[in-house]
Amino acid sequence: MKTFRADLHIHTCLSPCADILMSPRSIAAAARRKDLDVVGICDHNSAENAAAVAEAAGRLGIRALPGLEVTSREEVHILALFDELESALSLQEHVYAALPGENNEEIFGLQVVASADDEVLGTSGRFLAGATVLSLADVIGAVHDLRGLAVASHVDREGFGIIGQLGFIPADLPLDALEISRRLTFQEGRAAFGRTRPLITGSDAHFLEEIGLAATCFQLEAATVREIGLALRGLGERLVLS
Amino acid sequence: MNLKDLADRLALNVLQPVGNFDAAVTGGYTGDLLSDVMGNAKERSIWITCQTHENIVAVARLKNLAGIILVNGRKPEDPTLGKARDEGVIILGTPESAFAITGAVAGLFGRK
């Protein structure tokens, strides 16, 4: 069993609100500087840069898990993390079919699709900053159907956090974990939110210097979503350490 | 004013009728962030929102609100409808925007 330091909530230059410098190679280099073993690539409503970051990070010995940060119809953000790129792309297809509108670059920002060598491959015209018409239950169900983990993003933040939007977390919602933002320490987060569900923290990095500002340490056999799922449930000696 | 008068005068659609239409309505509150509504809505208010998630029923009960108006022609989700029926929380609807219906409700309470 090994300890893995993971920042599971990182945006790339595909997210309109993220810095243009959040390119695959730069993200990988920053992750190495911050001693991260695992990163989660979770752009708003898209996984189009996940493969490129995975390749760039892999060259540096860092595992980049493909994911999305989906916006539900309640305007709640849900992190979806997968072992397989195909699963992330399947969810992306489901999300795209439920995501109305087009991006306005002047208002929301550029949405750059990049290669593992930081070449610009194009831009996305979809309204990635928007909300899908999928309910929270639909989103979580779709993630689980694809054997992914569904984590409520930044539960301590009013905007787009589940508690801010919905007042409280519905008891029967099958979330795998709650993410606290880097504004709280793990101890503070556990005291405030960690009583009923597993807790992780992530940087929600939109700029390179934010990568790794919050990270969760896991005790796992390997850096996979399946193993992280075991750790969240405290099974088979897999653990969330801090 | 009771809930029935308010629904009649604003020509609201009744989306979930089980509950107390005779209950007094003493004001209104408009908001889509449920945490804000929990913090600031006053009891016996009519709540104007676009949120249709089932948690709106719990918030209405918790704050003892007179009822809920869903705006822009929105319909409650099925779990919301079921919970509202069980809990006796009346849900009304309007094709109007939150701005327009908030103005109309405020007008009923003498604020123009």
C-alpha cells in the first residue's frame, strides 16, 4: 500500500473561466513541482482536454484521471472522475446533449482544446459555462452507470455548491464524497461537513499557481478511481489520510 | 389575504393542490439559492423561485411558508410533487418571470 497525494479538481484552458496558460504540459509540470502523484482533470461540462493532460502528465510519472465538472439543472457542480477516458467521453456525450447554448468568448472566455504538446487544436463553441438540463440525481446516476465517482464540488461555497443552492444535501443522494474548497483546512471541513459523508479537498485550480494548493492524501494500492472509491468507503485498508 | 385569494388575483396555476388554501399570506420572498431562503424568508410568506428540486418542499416546511410559486412556466419534478403532496405544501405556477410576479405580489401587499 502506498500514499498518493491527489489534487482531483483542476481545470484546463478549455474551461472559459480558467487561465489560457492552463495547458496540458504546464499543468503536468506544475503538478510535479507540487509533488502531486494524481490529478483530476475536471473542466466545466467537458472532458475534451483530459486525454492530452493524461499524456503530458504520464510523461512525468503523474496519473491524470479523466473527469468533468458537470453543472446540474439546480446549478450545482458535481465532479465526475473515471479510470477510463472512454467513460469520461461517454458522460461528455450525455452532458453535451443536455447543454443548451453557445459560448460567447468576449463574455465568458476562450475554450481552448489543446494537444499533449500544448498545440492549440481548436476551440469549443459550446456553452461550457452554462447549466445542463440534467437533475442532480440524473448526473450522479449517469456517473455511476459509467463506474465513476460523483463528488459534490466545493460544498462550503455558496455559488454552485450543493448546500448554497439547495439549502442542505438530500439524504438519499448517492454522492461518493463531498469536496471542500481550499478556503478550509481538512480539519475545519471535517468538523463542518464530514459527519455523514466522506470528504476530500481539491484546489479547483483555474491558474497554474493554484495547482496543489489543496490536495488529499490517500492510502491505495494504485492511483485509480476504483481504489479511491474503496478509500472513500474505508474498504480493504484503503484510506483517506488527510 | 389567504393563499386562495392570492392565487385567484394573480391568476396562478395550481400545480400541487394538497394543502391549506385558507392559510394567511403575510408577505413574499423571492430567491433561488435555498440557503438564502432558509436564512431570510419570513414565515407565512409566499415564496417565488425557479428551483424545482424536491428540497424546496423541505425549505417551505422548515420556514412555515404559505406556499411556493414556480416562475417561467416551470413544473415541479416528480419527487418534488410527491413530497409536496405528502407534506401539504401548495405549489402554484405562472408563466411570468420572477420579476413580474414579485412586483404583482408586492402590489397586493400595498408596495408599488
